[in-house]
Amino acid sequence: MTTSSKLRPIRSLVLGAAVLMAAGNPALGAEIKMIASNAVKEPYLQLVPQFEKASGHRVNISWQGTDDIVRRISGGEVADIVIAPSFSIDNLIKQGWLAEGSRVDLVKSVIGVGLRPGTPKPDLSSGEAVKKSLLAAKSIVISGGPSGTYLTGLFQKMGITDQIKAKMTRLAPGESAGEAVAHGVGDIGFTQVSELLAVKGIEYLGPLPADIQQVTVFSAGFQKAAPQLDAAKALAKFLTAPAAVPVLKKTGLEPS
């Protein structure tokens, strides 16, 4: 018997064992833990399953408001990938909670306006027109996230804080301004466009005018101790690939 003939049964046994192992454990890929902003939820609900299918990895996602993301990571929680506004990622890097140089910009987001059906439509042609519309509105809702922080400062600059204070509701971090409008908490709501488009029961009017618009970049960051760092980086690469752009645009976001 030749050496090749002697080795053939051994090779068959090794191959058979590998097949049995794969059949017994279909999830041979990594299990990635991701903590992500609600602003990217809609496109990533579509894109992440595509990544899982293509890579064999699994992604467990916790959707959160910015404040809760920062609280969890700065409290020592370990995640493979963290997605939040770029300034929050930068701060977590400076504080040592995320690895230096790990920031990857993913998407750009702008603030949009949602309306309760049947309510008079506000004028969104300019900042001055929005100011007049806010003064005329019966009730206003803003988010507890970055857009709400920006708008609070904007209303102060406009000089209308005192006039609209009694009719304005700022939600708790992570709560949906769109859902709040849909359930009658307010007639008009402001938050990231991507968080309005998917809400049923409201009318999406469009983005704020350019002269008062705020663009927020949402970025990924990684921890040195991330158990599945390589897989998490592969996920970030997938989410920034050209093939992801149509999904981003459809859900109100732009590639960074």
C-alpha cells in the first residue's frame, strides 16, 4: 500500500469529523455585542441581518439613547462595538473607556419635523418661519438626545424659550419623539429624521431648514478588551461599504 493510500482514510476521518462538528454547531462565527443609538436602528435592522448571513457571525444589539450608552460604557460594561454620536465616542475615548484611535464614522443625520395628522402645518422655509410656527403651535415635543440638546440652545438664541416653555415637552433619553406625537403628547415633534420616518400615525414634514439645521455624525468605537474585536471591525466595515448607502438614504441618513 502506498503512503498516499495509507493517508486517505485518515484524511476522510478528519474531514468527516469537521463536517459533523459544523453540523452540530451551526453558529461557528463570533457573537458580537453591539450597543447602538436609536438613530441608526432603522437601517441597521436591515443591514445587520445581511452581515450575519454573509459572515456567519451573530450580532446581539441593544438599542439605547445617547445618555444610556455613555452611562453603560463609562460604568464598565464591555461591548464589542459601540455606536453613538461622534462627540460621545470621542469623550469615551478620552476617558479611556474606548480604545484610542478606534473611532469609525458611520453616518450623518439631520433633524426632522413630525406632525400629528390634522394639525396646521408649520412653515419650514427658514429659521424665522420655524420660530413663528413654534410660537403659534399648541404643543411641542423634542427628544432627550443630541437633537433635543441642540434645539434647547436654538430656542434660547431665538429668544422664545419663555414663550414656549409651558407647551414644550422634552422626553427622557431614549424615548421616541415620533411615537410621542403619534400618541398625542404633542402636535409637532423634532428629532433625527431616521427616527421619524418609520413611525406610523404621524406626518413627516421634512428636515429643518439649512440656516438652523444641525448635522450629527454617528460613529463606532471599540474597547481594547472587546472579546470579538476583529468581528466587530468587520461589521463596521460592512456598514460603511458602498452597498449600504441605498439603505441609509432610504431611512433618512447619509454616509459619513
